Amino acid sequence: MVTVAALAATVTLFSGVLRGSHSSGALAAAPTAPTGTGFVQTGTEDTAALVAGLQQRLEASPKDAEGYAELGLAYQQRARETGDPSWYPRSDRALRRALRLAPGNAVAVGGLGSLALSRHRFRDALALGRRSLRLGPANARTYGVIGDALLELGRYGEAFRAFDTMARLKPSDGAYARVSYARELLGRPDDAIAAMRLALVSATDQPEATAWTHVQLGKLYWSIGRVGPAARQYRAALSAFHGYPYAFDALAQVQAARGRLSAAVALENRAVDTIPLPQFVSQLGDLYRAEGNRAQARRQYELMDVIRRLLVANGVKTDLETALFDVDHGIRTGESVTLARKARALRPSIDGDDVLAWALARNGRCDEALGYSKRALRLGTRDALKIFHRGMIERCLGHRSAGDAFLRDALALNPHFSILWAPFAKKELR
Amino acid sequence: MKRLIFLAVAVAALALPALASAHPLGNFTVNRFSRVEVSGPRLYVRYVLDMAEIPTFQAGRINPHAYARRIARNAHLSVDDRAAVLEPVRTELAHPRGAGGLRTTRLEVILAGPILHGRSSIAYRDDNYKNRIGWKEIVLGAGAPSTSHELRAYPKNLLQSPLDTTSIVAMLEPGSGRDVVPSLSSGASLQAPDRVADAGFASLVGRSHLSLFVILASLAAALFWGAAHALSPGHGKTIVTAYLVGQRGTPRHAALLGLIVTITHTLGVFALGLVTLALSQFIVPDRLYPWLNLASGALVVGIGASVFWGRWRHRRAHAHGHGHHHHHHGAEADTSFRSLLAVGISGGLLPCPSALVVLLAAISLHRVAFGLLLILAFSVGLALSITGIGLVAVLARRTFRRLSFEGPLVRLLPAASALVILAAGLAMTVRALPRVS
Amino acid sequence: MTAVLLGRRKATIVALALVGAALALLVLRFGSGPPAAQAASHREAPLIANDPPADITDFYMFRSTQAGQANKVDLIMDVIPFEEPSGGPNYYNFDPSVAYTFHVDNNKNGIARDVAFELRFTNEIRGAVNSLGLPLSYVGGVPPATGSVIPPITALNSPGLGLRQKYTITMITDGHRTTISPMTEKIAVPSNVGPRTMPNYDALAGHGMYNLGNGMKVFAGQRDDPFFIDLGAAFDTLNLRSPATDMLSGFNVNTIALEVPASLLTRDHHGPAETKQPWLGAYASTSRPEVTVRGEHGQSNSSHYVQVQRLANPLVNELIIGTKDKDRWNTLDPSKESRFLDYYENPRLALALSLVFGAPVPATPRHDLENALLKYGPTDPRYSELLRLNVSSPPGASWPNGRKPSDDVTDTAIQVVGGPAFAGAGDGVSTNDKVLPNVFPYLASPWDGRNRVHQNP
């Protein structure tokens, strides 16, 4: 009675005029592949088509272990491009199937390692990375997994060696970006910028990787208070990857720094509307609060609570972020020390030290906090927020002049280091 | 209390390596489905909107008619190259339970299109929630199969990527029958769509077993954490101590108090769990908590006030100089039991959120009995701690008395403790008030 | 074996035909990033990003077949696989952080460090694009009605050429570096955008061919990729057909072509006719700067480079070397090839051929492959994976004696690897979508972005 002829067409969300796909071998294999789903379609066809090609291939040969391993990796890239974490369980299952078909497949083991990183299971990631290395030596990617895990576990010397190995084995945007991060941690922002610039010229292909690198470079400029160059990088990220929410988030910070709060709110809303990541939502809350819109701010903070419950239900351990958010916003202050302590146990990095120090300080335990704050700054990292925390702890201990020196240092480094705390620090110094 | 969540996760992980995907497309997807069909001469679009937990929360209270109108505005239909109007004629809204006991949204709308005069070429495009991640599906014809069963069961196949169809072009012929508005889903099919994509889920739960050791270890852990949890702030320690000190409690009272706390807490968790399940489409537990807070605050205020009033009268009686130093044993024990009950209830009424999460996780894993056991153990631990604190308070008071500090100061103690209870209750109430809205 | 309609030209084609291993190789070659981002804030840099500007698809070395140029040798490398001609607004460029190098061994010791040519590129944003701040790389032919008149791009200094790449060539002889013709400004030919912007692309490309003196010529820019395969049929479990459908027709590559007198390359500096040492071994490589965490600031752009990819003989990178060793293989010098001998002696290609087609292949270990790909002759004690050319052979010799763009290396590869049972294997797609010219730079003009098609010729 109905249908005579039907032609369904997939339509991309944004007209895909930017940067056609060209580099995926599977592209041609699946010209009619669905474009997949994502906050942005532009330039992600590569991975979407790769996924479709692999799926097609695995339909035909379901015993293909390497195919499942590659599919697992491609699903992780989709997660990165779309921001949709539900690709992770898919990746997990694909990689496990690969291992069932071919126990000891180094690619699959390494893939589980990078998956563990995404889920913040750093010890698992390290073990998996090392196992992958034993199974299939000298893979640059595996050194990346190992280095990332070591970094989050606070084992900096080993992590830096892994990054060096990675960069020597296969210089790439990923390797340069990791070297840049290491230099940033060591308190050498200019050298970090040099390495990230190199990453940028090397990241010539995937729009997502290019946009990511632009944003990271921008954040490096931002970290030393260079708002203009930072903003340029964020805008470049948007032109490389239309609608990239991390760039909107970063640009919101820029607008806030320039005192344009309503523009900042609008930008942050674009980020949240695309993908409500906790860091976007909490920043939106802070922006509303700065604007004086208490009701909207509270709404965002409530959403944070919802997100936290979902993340826990999904097995993602985000305690460090949760603890910092709680401490910053005076939520469950009493519990936050316990939370921070547990988070630090899972992630004994300088970030873990810093959050614990701050939680202790906010609970008035400044003696104890000082030790952790010193640990947090032991690499010489020039991070204004950590330096600010140290200053507040010193002041809390009655070391007024030392504390003020740290606050001044933080503000000199980056006058806009935090929507919440930079104005506070300025007020304290007046 | 956080640890209990980890326990729950760990327990779940025993049965299920990746509990992760309650919603196949993540917790912040907005999924859309359209079925373009003809009934008699008229074209209809059956539109289904499935919002995961986060967008549901962001949406706040949903007015289905306003949503239907907005959906109609962003669903573009043209018949023979001329734009046609879609008019919402029926809506149905439900909030099926999602991950972590949170609400999700399922909105179904029937959009009535124009009457078709003979074979027509139609073009339909769905522009709703353009930049949101999600499953986007369009099918043509009343009987055409939907890959996701109209957003009820997302494909379990590992090799299926989310669909991304947002427009359709087709030739349609009007039917010969009467123009009957298509019906919407109702009842269970509207309330509880199968959101679980993981094919291995059911089989894993069925297959794997919990060893006795794991069960015992988990119970012991739950007991311990319940006890530890009671020591964290905000669990009525102040009230219990103040009460027992003020009311000249005995060890028996302390034990009784523990029992009451256990029973109340266990029942509270179960009740809240049931309420959550039953009313999930109306109420988010999040919104229930402030009310519970308020209720226990009010209860504590009541207790404090009544005890204080009693003390006050008692003292006035003393002041009238009857020199009567014996207590009215019968009456006093009576009051004491009633207020004991009230204190216990106020201490246990507020269920610990993590206990609730354990229960909900257990239900979703079809391990209800195990979940109940865990919560019972948790509650017992909670009670042991509170009883212990109570005993310490009771013994301390006795020691003081043995040291014979009888005097006006000690006689003031009951009234002071009543004031402490009152203040604590007021604080709880005041803290709960702004969140209730 | 008439049913075996296997591909030609490029080893990857064979790989694709072998449904199993094939795509995995491509995936590794062209990348499937496994990086991952999540809700939280720990910094997750990309783990594998595709690196097409450093991705060499083909390397050629042959005695010039152009009339009157027989004393010259041509070195060509193609990079950036699968360029979709319409891929604006940035299109396809060489990478300023990559050193593109041809390495030559002229004393048969297997160490290709006797003569090398290194090309490095720099970017420049200029002209109308720069002054108007346009988000495009190239504009031109804008009619007056739109306000500003931007003429079409007809030369390498046209105002519409917004992104321009200049490059330098350095010849390295026994470690001694000589900049070739520094006074000649060398500009890479941009991607073929379309007829309004670039009305006469061939003339434009002609401006990008430079005579460097000493009989040397260079070209860097976009060309048509001589790559074709019936992928759809291959993936349909080898449901091959004739005539086949080339799913990769209409794709471009970026090419670096260098023509030098043979006497510049030979050990004794004599031309093809006179030389006593006619054997050359060569490979192409891409390298990126080495950067270390503790390295000094200046070292960010250090002169020390790490090899990212190398290519000599077709087939080796794609099919012989196992995926897990690929990073290490690419980093190492070809003269270290003995570490990978197992891959040559037990080639998976042969195994796959026999599995899929059931035809017998020669028994392992395959010393014939080692001899063909790694040695100057059976008695050569050194294993080095180089493309070898006897410059005394008359022009027109085919792989494995050098390699010309028109060589059907895939058929040769199948025949060599598969052994006698595979003699005569061929495929349904046997012509490139564009005719290969017999003049420098020997590759056809690229498809333009506006009118590109992907179909058989």
C-alpha cells in the first residue's frame, strides 16, 4: 500500500567541505559506508569509513583476529572524534575478541592498554603496555601508552625515557606532543611550545589530531599568560575541525579573561551542548557564577553530580577531578580529603599531590598540606594554579610574605589562571 | 561510602567485565527516530525521541506538547517539492530508568501531515538536535522494520555502528482505507525500553557465579564500611551522643538504638529503591534526597524540642522544692523508648546514596538477594558504630557520675543536651531547605 | 590460474586482494589512530596519527627514457597516498618538518651513504589570501562583481597563490653538504584546484620544473597517482572480474622528481657508457627532527633527524615486513636488513597466495627473494634492502633492474614470490587512468578538484 521506491540518504551534519578524506585505505573499500555519528562530521569520515570497512571485512571473516584488533583501535579513535564514550566498551569487546582468536596479539594488548588509559586505570595500562612490548617489540605507540601511564603514576624519570624512545623510534605529532608535555611539567614552557609547534606541523592529516594539537599549543601560551596567541590557536583548531568543543571551551576562557562573560557563557554553552563533559559543565557553572546567575550556576553544579554518578556507574574513575571540583566549590568539604587521598593513591602524580594539598588546606590542615604542595611542585612545573595553592597554604600557615610571593608569581605567570581563583588571588593581594 | 561504590563496581565486574554501557550510545546521546507512513489518504510521521540521562537532566521538566511542537517545526516535509506542514496530534511521555538510577526520556509524537492526492514524491528531513550525538534513524512505511526497534533495542552486534540517517526521499501512494491516527506505545513498551546493547550481558550474569568466599568477603567489607561510614560527619553521632547523655541512657538503650538504626536504614534503602524504581518516570532520587534531609531534620527538631520541654518541666518541678530526687521510673522509661525510637529513626532514615547505588546495581544485575544482603551488612556496620559511640557516651557519663560530680552543672546536662539536639536538627533543616525546590 | 586476476603495479594491490592480512597492513600504513580521549583531564596526546606527508607510496630510479637524455638517471618519490583532488581548502602540501631524501650506494657495499639528495620545504602565506585573511589556500579568477579582482593563478607568483612552498636541495657526498643552485628560487607546484582558479595547470606546473645547471632538473608538486585496483571486487572475497572497476582512479599524489647526470652518482664519475662501476643501490626516506625531553631549547629544531619511513623496492614495506616490526624497520638503515631475514625467507605473501588460490609456491626458505631484493648478486655477502640499477643497461630496463613508473611491479612480484604457478597472473585493471608521459617528470598531470571523477579510463 505504501512504498514504491525509497532512497535513504545520509546527510552530514555540517556540510563536509573542509578537507576531504584521502588517507584511509578502507575509504575506497566502503564508499557507501554510513558516515557514523559524531559532533562533527567534517574530516572524521576517514575513521568512520575505516570502521565501516573493518566491519564489512569482519562480517566476511569473523575469525580475523587482526581485524578485530584494528577495529578495537578504530573504535577508540571514534570515541576521540565523537566524544562518545560508549565506543570504549565496543573497543573493549573487539580487542578481547581479537585476543580470544589470537592470544598474544600485541596490537590488541596495546589497544587494551590505551583503553585502560582512557578509563584512568593507569596501573593496568602500564602492565598492558609492557606486555604488548614483550609480545611485539619496538612499537612507538606502545611506548606512548607506557609513558602516559608512568606519567600519571608519578614515575616521571621512566615516563620521560619512554617518551624519548617513542620520539626516537617514530617521530610524530604524538611523540612531539608528549615531549612537549614532559617539558611543560619540567617548567620549561618555551621549550614545550617549540616541541608542540613541531607536533603541529607534523599533524597534517587528521583534523581531530590537528585540532587537538592547536588547542594544546594554545593552552601552553595560555599557561604563560599569552592570551592573544592562545586565542589564535583555539580559532585555528575550530577551522581545522569545525565545532571542536574543546576549542569552544578554551575560547570561553579567553572571553572570560577579557571580561566578556556573556560571550564566554555562550561559547561554553556551545561546548556543553555538543558534549557535556564535566570540565565544560563545571566551567559553565563557574562562568554563570561569575556573571551572578546563581540559579543557572547551581543547575550546572547539579549536573556535575549527575555526571559523576554516571561516570562511576560506567567504571570511569575520575576522583581527582571530582575531588578538585568539590574542594573548589565547597561541596562535601569534609569528605574531600578522603576523596583526594584515594584519588591520589590511584594517580600519584603531581596533580594528585596538588589536589590533596588543596583539599587538606581547605579543611584547615595546612601543615600536612604543605608537604604535598611541595611534592606537587617538585618538578619545577610552572603551573599557576599549583603555585596559587602553595601560596594559600603558606598564608594559612602564617607565612604571609612567602604566601604573597607565590600568589604574585601565579598571577604574573598567568593573570587569568582560574575563573574562580584568579580574581580571588588579586583581591587577597590588594 | 565511596568505597562501597567501588565494592559495587567490583562485584559487578565479577559478573560483567564491562558494566560500562547501560546506554548503547553513552549517557549524553539524544536519539531520534522517524517513521513516515500513510494511513488512509493522510501522511503521518511517528516520531520517537530518546534522551539519555544527561540531556534528560539538562532538559528539566519536559512539557510534551511544547516538545512536540518544536519537533514538528524542525522536521521538514515536502510533498511534490512543496513544503508541507506537520502537526502534532498525539504525544506520550515517559521517563524510563537509566544508569545509576537516573531518569531518561522517551517521547513519542504522532505528526499529522497532508492528505496525499495520488502518488506523490516526498522528501523528509529531521533537523532536530542537529549537533547532538545519537542514533538517527528514519524508516518508511507502517510495517517497515526498524534496526533499533524504534529506539527500544539498539543493535547488539559488535560490528554495527550507530545509524546516522537524517533525511529520506521516496514515492508514496495514499492508502485506500480510512484516515486513522496511528497509535502510540503505552504501558511497558513505553516505560522500559531495552537500553542495554551488550549482547553478552544477560549470558554473563547467568553464567558466572559468585563463590562463597567472594560473598563472605563482600559482606565483611560492607559491614566494615558501614561502620566506617557512621564515623564520617553527618550521621547523627552528635544527636545520639547528646541524647544518651542527656537521657541518662543505659547500655541497653545504646543497643536498642543500634538496632533501630539498622532496621530504619535497611528499610529506608529498600523503600527508596522501590520508590525509585516505581516512580522513576516522575522523580529522580536526586530530588528525593533534599526532602528526606528535610524530613529527618524536622524529626530531630521535634525530638529536641520535646526532650527540652520535658527537661524544662522537670527542672521547674525540682525548683518547686519537693526535694524528690527519685525519678518517675515507669513514665520516664516510656518516654525514653518513644524518643529513642525517634532518635534511631532520624539516624537511619537518610539512606546512604551509595547503599542505594548498590541496590540498584544489584537489581539491574538480577542479583537482588545479594544486594539486599550487602545493604543489611552495611546497615549493621552502621549500627555497630553508632551503638559503640552510644556505649562510650553512656560509660563516660557513668564514670563522671561515679566521680560524684553531682551538682547543678550536671543537672543542667540533660537540658543542654536537648538544646544540642535541637540545634543539630535546626542545622539539618536549614541546610536541607534551600535544596528543596 | 586464469581466474587469478590479480592486481598490477603496486604491491599493495596484492595485499588488498588477499582479504585477510591486507587491510591490516593498510590500516597500519595509513593509520587508524588508537588515541583516546575521555571525560577527564589527563592529557591524551594522539598515539598514532596518520602521517601522509611522510608516507612514501612509491620510489623510482631509472635511466632516462627521454630522447637525448640517456646519460641521466631519474629519482622519483611519491608521498601522501590517496589524495582526493577536491580536498580543499588546504589541499596537499609537503611537510616543512620533514626532510625528503634520496640515498645512493655506488660502491656495492650496501651502505647508501655515498651520494644523497635532501629536499626541505618552507611554507609561506602570501598574496591576496594573506592580505584579505581568507580561509583558503588558493583563490583566483574572481569576477570583478565580487569587489576585489583576483586574477587566476597562472604563475608561481600569482597573487591568488596563498600558500606557497619553497624548497632547497642539498647534495650530500661522503658527508659533505652542497646546496644545489641556491640562487634559483624553487617553488613547489600547488595542488590542482580547478579550472577557474588555475585555468592552465600544465603551464603552471611547467613553471615548477627547474633546470639547476650541471644537467640537473627538479620538480616538486602534485601528480596523478598511478595506482589502481578493483577493491570492491577484492573485498567481496576475491570476487574478481574483467573488466574490473578501478576504485582508486582519480586520486593524486605529491611527487618529488630529480634528474641528474649518471656521472654524479657513479663511483668513478663516469657516464653510463664509460663507467666501470655501473651498479647503483638506492632508497628514499622521510625523516623528522629528533626531540628529547631533556633536550635543549635549540634542539627543538635540531639538525639531527630520525628516519620515519624508507622505501626502496615495492612490496617490502607493505607485504614482507611484519606489522609489529614496522616502526623499527622504518627507523633502521637498509644495510641492517639481515635482522629481518626471516620475513624474506618465509614470506607471508607466498603463504597467503597458496592459501587463497591453492596453488603451490616454492618451498621455504626463499633465498631467491633475498637475492632479488637484498643483494647485488648471489655471492654478495651483505644484505641491504635497496633498489638496484645497472646504469649501463639500456634505457627502458624494468624492475628489479631499477624501476620506472610504467613497470608492472605487482605482476613481477607475484610471479617472483608465487613461483612458477603464478607465471602469467594479471588483473582486469591494467591501464592507469592517465597516460604516463615519456618526459620529465614522467608522471601525468593531476586530476583537478572541480572535475575529478573516480572511474575507469
